[in-house]
Amino acid sequence: MTKFSDTAPILVTCPKGMSGFLATELAGLGLTSGEILEAGALGSGTLEDCMRLNLQVRTGHRVLYELKRFDAPGPDELYRAVRSIPWEEHIRKDGYFRVDASIRDTAVTDSRFASVRVKDAVADRFMERFGSRPDSGPETRGVCLFLHWRGRLATLYLDTTGEPLPRRGYRKRPHTAPMQETLAAACVMASDWPELAAQGGHFIAPMCGSGTLAIEAALMAMHGAPGLLRDDFAFMRLPGYDPALWERLTNEAEDAETPDFGGRIIATDHDPTAIEAARDNARNAGVGDFIEFAVCDFSQTEVPDGPGVVMLNPEYGERMGDAKALEPVYQAIGDFFKQRCGGKKGFIFTGNPALSKCVGLKAKRRHILYNAKIECRLLEYELYEGTRKQK
């Protein structure tokens, strides 16, 4: 039976560019801090901590609990090391398991072959000891294992997440080219919105599309745990999992929610279909009552008085339309910032740095983030009331 109270290294993965946000989250959640990686952050904790991380983390993709780290010059050494692990403590004899692998600079070049060697080692140990073995395959309905193999160093993890954390469960209607939930959360965190929300500030999301930025902002403002929207994680299928502990964690998360945060969250789009999808997604996320939706051109979006964030995710010509045709759009965003958004923090998320020059404002700060494999920038603009000289 898996011991949920044993301490081991924990790796939480994320896309490139988001490790700093993730590390801040982990520290805030009390995870013993470790190394910040290019695409993740290391810490130390128990499987009970992994349950809490799956419930609370906004910018991570998978929570991996280390089982064994070992030297593996080749596939045979990999097989022997994996076979030595007491798998009967982690997988039921009549259960099911899945193996994923990430390899680089190893003796084999195909991650699928590495996964098969791990599967064979697990199955052969069961056959040797019990005369039968659990099923295995690509589904996430059983125990999930993850092999990280670099050069000679291999690490085998229990993947406590299963379906990646960005799949919150609320976006039933993604609309066109939606922003991934964890990416949206990183953008919102970069704007210092949680602090502004606590002070009664506003979050304005013109060009909202399917509403992901506004929904993630609402979840942060009300301290809503993103994992509450899911009812299935891989740790739930480990022997030793305690449903009562999970119920206690979710109850505590629900009790911590503070829906009366004082400010307003406004999301607009010129496409009625987008607003319809965004409304449905917000209702699925449990924040439908906290976001004001409207169909209008972004330049006509209501901008309330007081401090706040105005964040846009315009097209940038990579997958949707021609970049040259988007130049007037970026110019209009600059005009909107200057004419309507004084006293706010302005943000543009774009994968086309050339188009950002059309805004006509100098960015105060740039965060490099990735939308899939596209290197993007979250550009921050300080929008003064009156002229900067007056300020």
C-alpha cells in the first residue's frame, strides 16, 4: 500500500517561461522550496502534499512524486532498476497503469520504447511474484507513471495528476484559438491582479474570446481553488488513498473562498458567439455571477474609475489572419489605452513583437511566455492619468 505520509522530492511541471510564477505559488502553499527549472520547479513533500497541490496550483501542469532516481546507461539498466521497485505497493494486481516518458541524450531515441521497457519491468515483477499482472495502456483511468531520462540519469515518478491541470473542466466551449488556462493564470498573476483585487480594483478583458482571462481573474479574486472544478485525479487510484482526506481538503478550499472582493470584472468581445461561450464557461467555473459580459468593440468597453488591470489577447498573425492586416488593430489598442484607460495597468499578450510596435507606447516590462511552441510576450504599459510629465 502506498504511504501517503512519506516525504520525497516533488516535481511540478509547467511550460517554459512560467517557472517563476509556479515557484512563487509553491512557496505560498508551503512546499519546501527547491530548484527552479526551465519548465518546472522542484520541492519536497508527501503524497498528501501532492493532493493539495493538485487542488490549489494555477500555473502547473503535472505534480510528480519521485519513486526512484538511478543510473541508466541503457535500456537494460533501466529495466532492471524499474523491476526492483515494489510495484505491488502502488498498483493493484487487478488494476491498470499507464507510462509516459520524456527522454533526451539517452541510449535510446524513442520515448515510446522507453515507456515499453518500464511497462515490461512492472509487468514482469507482478508475473514473477503473483502469476498475473495489471493491465496497461494509454488511458488515464489507472495509476500513472512518468519517466524522466536525461543522459545516464533516470527518475521515475508517480504522476499524481493524470489529465494535465490546465484541463480545469470549465471550458466546455473553447471558441476560436483559446488561451490555455495555466497560461491565462500566469498572465493574470504577472499583472499583480490578486493584490489589486484585494484593494477593490477592477479587471477588464476586452477581446475576451472564450473568457479564460476573466475566469482565471475571477477565481483568483475569490480565492477559488482551480482543482475544485475537477472530480478525477490520478492519486485517487493509488492504494492507500483516503477519500476523507480529500473531502477535508476540498471543504477547506471551499470555506476559503471570498466572493465579495469589491471590484468589477468586465469581459467584452465583438462576436456574440464568443460572449455566449464565455458566459457558459464562467457558469461552469462557478464565477458566472462575478463577471459582467457585453458584446461590443473592444474600444467601447466600459472602464470603471479606480485602479485596475486592462488585459487584451489580440490576434497576432501566426495562426489567424495576416499580420499586416492587424497593424490598425494594435494602433487602436494604443489609442484605447491612452484615451480610456488612464490610471490602469495595461497589458497586451502577443506572439508578434513587430505588431506591438504599432501600439505607440513604450512597454514598462516584458514577460516571455509560450503559447504552445510560440514564443510570446506579455507587455505591460503604465497608463498615466493626464501626461507623464504631470504625473
